[in-house]
Amino acid sequence: MRTLLTMTEKTDGATKTPRPYHHGDLRRAILTAALDVIAADGPFALSLRDLARRAGVSHAAPAHHFKDRTGLLTAIAAEGFGLLAQTIRDAADLKDAGVRYVRFAREHPAHFQVMFAPDLLRADDLELTTARALAGDALREAVTAVNPENRGTDARLAGIAAWSLAHGFATLLLGRNLDDPVGDRDPEEVFRTLATMLFRSA
Amino acid sequence: MRTLLTMTEKTDGATKTPRPYHHGDLRRAILTAALDVIAADGPFALSLRDLARRAGVSHAAPAHHFKDRTGLLTAIAAEGFGLLAQTIRDAADLKDAGVRYVRFAREHPAHFQVMFAPDLLRADDLELTTARALAGDALREAVTAVNPENRGTDARLAGIAAWSLAHGFATLLLGRNLDDPVGDRDPEEVFRTLATMLFRSA
DNA sequence: CCCACAACTTGACACTGACAAGATTGCCCG
DNA sequence: CGGGCAATCTTGTCAGTGTCAAGTTGTGGG
């Protein structure tokens, strides 16, 4: 009631009525609002009723697009894995994939957080599993395409190592655990150094 | 059912009633119950009232020991950092510290999860910050005590790398993201291989 | 044109965290 | 020994939440 029409006037043609019963793109509105809340205060602070208020709809409207709270978070995670897959796919080499992984976590912190919080997700959701598989394929491809100078190490282990390093760095970064060690240096540049430490082949 | 131990007769109570009005060690009981719930279903599934029910006390009893939900989780995180510090301190070298880090995450998944979920914690809590500082000291000590053959790399960067690798591996492990890559191999042994990949000096 | 379906609303219920005020008890100090 | 005091626990209450059920409104395809 207090937020009749905030600045949610995105792509509507007839922008006269304050609340035209049909929102137009409520699903997207709820998603972006949820991403804002999660990025600011974490997934715990997320309230479906609050999201509905922000979008200017009734408290039960979100349930029609996402069945319940878990459904909303699952949709976010699926979207995140899709974005990540696309990002990794364009990587030049494995180190670049790692850099992009870290960049993704920083640019999409809400997605990243939810993607790796399995208790919040519907594990058997189709969109989620397919998107996750896509991201996994992209990661595996980046690993196998690495310059195979280190023949002695199993490619699978190299993949685990690369993923662990990137994931740990990104996670600690988002949790503000590396503020003083990294300082004001560019995190991506720091990670590049870490990656060379892992795979120094030449 | 729940009222069988309240309204007891007015006996002396020195040797008769096992658990009268006063629980005895309610704080510990709530903590361990909370750890069970978190390990099973994550911190989101945690309900103060449910914990009170499990302990056989009234719904408002936990609030006396931990001010609120955040207070309970903060206490868990502080305890976790204390345990971690003690574990890391006993490490032989840096690789052993990493192995112990991973082992800690697997043996105390609830602690580990809460420790690195800053939105759930009271950041300025004294016990938490001191325990965290202790753990940080132990980690830093393990890093600086490493065999300094790799002169070229900054010790600080080496610390970030080691922590990132261990933390990422542990996190992915807990999130069940490494089930098929690791397979039935011992995770600690797998991590040992990763660690040697990071620091191969000879 | 109309009607079946999608989008949204209203209402209700059980549950939760948090607060306030009262009850009970261990125990310290006289 | 015993009285009071503070810690511990209870009862009661309130606003807020997720989720279900049933009704209302708009819209696009036959």
C-alpha cells in the first residue's frame, strides 16, 4: 500500500493505472527483488510476503510463479548455473575459466550463494539439474583443454584442484574473510597468481 | 506428556527428582540439538521452539541463554572457531593443517557451515571475534612455518592459496558437489594430492 | 463471441521469534 | 539455619511468515 508504484516501471506500454491487476512480468520482478534482498542480507532475510509487497501485489501472488520459497530459490540457482555455464564456456583457457568463476561470484553474489546452498533447493528440479550439468560440462571442458604438460597428474584431480581453488577463493571473498590479506589489490589479479601457483607447467 | 516433570511434589529435591524445574545444562543441550538440526537440514531449518521442545523446556527458555536466534548461531560459530584453532595448532606442517581443515569440516559440518555464513552471525560479538582471531593466528602460523623453498612467492599469497584450496575443497565436499569426482576415495587423501600440486618445491 | 485458463486476490490456519511479566529454585550471606 | 536474591524457567501475547483453499479478474485462442 505504501509502495503503489515505486520505480518498477520497466516495460509497460499503458502506464496509467497504478495497479493493473496483471503485473506484466511479475516473475522477473520477484526474482530481481529476491536477488537484491539476498545480496544485501542473505537468503535468510528473504520473505515471500516482503517480495510481494515490493512488487505491489498480494501476498500469495509469488506462489503462483514459484510454488513456494524453495521453488523461488531453486529458480534462482538454476538461473545462476545457466549464467555460470555461459561464462565458463567463453573462457580462453583453464586459468581464464577460474578468473571468470571468481568474477561471476562477485558480480552475482546472490546467485552464487544460493547455488551452493543445497538445503535451500529442490534437488530433483529439472531446470536446476540440467543447468547444473551444463555448468559442469563447461568446467570439465575447460579442464581437459588445459595444456597437458602435467601428464603425471590425473585430469580429474586437476579439475578438482582448480575448482576447489576458485570456489574457495570466491567463497572466502564473498564472506569478507580475505579483506585484509587481499587488501586493495584486484581480486582477479590475486587469483591469477594463485592459479599460476597451482599449474606452473612452463 | 510434557508436564510430567513440572508441578512435582514439594520433596526436598536434593536426591530425588532427576530433572525438576532447572534443566541442569540447558545451554549445552540446546547447542547440541541445534548442531544436529543444522547438520541434517541446514541452518534454515533451525527453530528455537523446536529446540526447546527437544530439550523438554518451554518455548522461551533458550532465549535466556542465547539472546535470540542470531545469538545461538553466533555461539555455535565461536565454538567452531575455537575447535578449529585448536585443531590447526596441532598440525605438523602446512599440508597437515590443510588436511585437518578438511577433516574439521567433515567432522563438524554444522559448525563449519555457520562459521562462514556471516549474515547469520552477530559480527561484533566478542567471543566470536576472539575465537576467529585465534583460528586466523593458527592458520597464519602454519603458513609462515612452511618450508620456504618457494622464495619467489609472497608468503601472504601462499596463505591465501592454501586457505582457498582447503576451504573450497571442504565446501564443495559438504555441498555434495564432489561425489562423483572423488568417488569412494578417501577425501583427505585426495586433498593431500591437491596440496602437493599447489606446493611442489622439489 | 465466449470460455477455459492463467494471473492475481482474499481469507484462513498453524507456526515462528521476540518480548513482558510471573513462577520456581539454587545458593550466598547474614 | 533461614531469608532473600538472582539465575533459571514458564506462561501469555503479538506481529509476522509460509502455505493452502477458494474466489475474482483479465485474456487469448477456438
